[in-house]
Amino acid sequence: MRLAQLLVLIALLLASTPLPSRADPAPPDSTIDTTVEAGEADAEEPRRKLVKWNEYDGPISTLRFGGGFLVDFVTYAQDDESKEQLPNVENPDVGLRDFRLLFKGKFKTKRPFSWTLGYMYDGADDDWRFRQTGFIVGVPELSGNFFLGRTKEGYSMIKVMVGYHGWTNERSPASDAFIPILADGLKYFGYYEKPRVYLSLGAYTDELTEDEQFATADNQLVARLGWLPRLSEDGNEMLFVAAMTRDFEPDEGFIQPRARGGSYLGPYFIDAGKFASDHGRTDGVEAFYRKGPWLFGTEYHWQNLAPVGEGDVLFHGGDAVLTWNITGETRPYNIKGAYFEAVSPNKTVFEGGPGAWEAVLHVSYTDLDSGHFQGGKYWRLTPMVNWHMSDNLRLEFTYGYGELDRFDLTGGTQFFQARIQTSL
């Protein structure tokens, strides 16, 4: 809890600091985004508008309708040890990863006040659920905003970003094992321009989400504190570092840390099993550096759990990524939300251009072995290419090699994956 207390103390100090009389000039929109939308990341719209019929300017509120879908394909090549560890792999496989409908708008009030509603089919759980849904109120007096409703908890860059905008086709196994994607509650997030500090604080409960797959905690407190030590005048170069913490009570006193191997169509590669625990805490650090078309980032997390009747256990894991936009684009960064946005091609294929070609090298590691819990150790190396044909259409071509150390076996699996995604 010391890290959480420190973040709260810093939040109070920042909130009590008078607003600067003159904001620093914002870098160009092509590299730095200073807007805040209802629902944060999930409610973003493509930079190039495909159509205009999905927008309405009403007397009380604006309205924009959007959506998207992802379709995945995967085939595997397992060695003998991997087949013993994971005997029920469907090969090859294709499936609808995600289909979502998004609505958002801004009320015509003096104080910034907006809303968002998201509804999605999640192929991983074969279920429909509400995504980010709620209200966001701007509080310039605190240099930030409050979100009330269902939202992303605010822990880590990767979990805040739109899933459609990530550089890889799936988040790292450690991220999925430790951090749920959504929660119901109240969140404050703000950016303090003079010190270039970002802060997110959230308190959540599962009173309305008891039956949801993402509701892995009865209640949780989440904090993320970030700093931009480097931001060039033109916004082309930036460095962001952050620390985050999540203190929680496992849902109904039980928890099951587990994750797939990098494809939602595949089985759970690492799984510590379901066990009784009355308290948990996850701490993490992250750093992301971007200069023009190059981007490097890393996250690492430690999860401490208190199994009932046993000593504490510690699981950990993280990832690192290097991306290069071969065609020269710079991935935009949202300074008010502390996350990266989608790559926007300099010239789309529908304008006679090449689109944006993004080369990615990603490595991840997760360790769910602690005490007598043998959930496995798993690492994966993933080179891949993203072809952003336009702001609305993207193709992914992925190769991955993963190695699982579990059941006294070390099995290797090759992944051959592809994805098509569209958004409106």
C-alpha cells in the first residue's frame, strides 16, 4: 500500500497547485493529441472520417455512431513436449475476435460534459457485454476529468489504449493474467502541463458486474502516476515513464491468474488454478520512448496474493516492444489520457498511396510459479507487420515462437497468425 499512498499524496499536492496562467503551447496534432473524449480511448474516432451520416448535432447533445470488428486466423506448429502440455489445440482456427458498437456525444453545457455507450461481442468469452459506458465531467479547477460508469481501470498504458490501436494483435500474457480490462466505478484522470505529470485514480466495485468475466475483484483501488521528462517543441520526440498500483479483494474470495499464449483462439498456456485469497496487490512500471517513426516501450508487473491459510505468493511478468513505421508515420500520443493512438497513413491506399507499413518486434515473459503454485513460465518472441491501409482498415501478419516451462516439460509452439480489422 506504500506506493498507493505515495501516489495519492502526490495527487493531493498537484490538485492543490494553482493552474498556470498560460498553458505551454501544444505540439502539432499529427504527433500529440490534447483532446479528451467521453470514455477516453474506446470512444475515439478515426482521424480521417469515412462517412458523415453517423454524426448528429442535436439541441441538447451531439451524437456519433461508430463501430468495428476483428477477424483472426491462426495455425500452430507444436513440438512433442508442447503437444503433451496442450493436447487440445484446434489447428487451424478462425474466429470473430471482436465486434463492437459505439455511441458518444457532448452535452451543450458550459462545463465539459459528455457521454459514451459501448456494446460489444467478445469472441474470447463468446458473450455480448457493455463496454465503456458512462459520463465524463471536465474539472478544469483540478486540471482533469471524472468518469462515472464502466471504464478501463487506468492501470498501465497497454490496458488503457484502444485494443484496435495496439501494435500487437494481443496484449501480453502477464497483462491479461493480472489486470482486467474493465470495471464499474469512479475515476479521475488529469494532466498537469507545467510539470508534465499525468495522474489517474480509480475506485471500483462489482455490485453491477458480478457475472461479468472481467469482474475478478469485489472492489479495487487503482492509481497510475506518469511523467513526460522529454517532449520536444515539435512533439516529434517524447519519453513517458510511469508507476502504477492496484489493490484489490478477489471476487468472492477466489482468484485464478491465467492467460492465453498470444492468440485468443488458443488455450490457456499458463494457469495457476483457482484458489482462495482474501487480498491482492499488483504493482508495475512502464516506459515508452518515441522519436518520429520509431517507438520503444516496456512494462513489467508484480502481483502479490495472499492465499488463505498459506504464505504470500508472487507472480510477475512483462513485455518490451520495438516498432518502426517504414513509411515514415509517427504514432500519435494522447497527452491528456497518457496513451498512444492509431497510426494514420500519410497517404492511404484509397488515395493511391502505400498506406502505413509498421514493423513490430515484441517479446513477453510471464512467471506463474510461486511456492507450490505451478502455473508455468512462458515467454514468446513475436515479429510482425501491420499494414494500415487507411484509418479504417488494417491487416496484420504475425509469426510467434513461444516456449512454455510447465509439468516438468519445456514445449515450443510456433504461431502463424493474421487479422483483418475495420472501424468506423
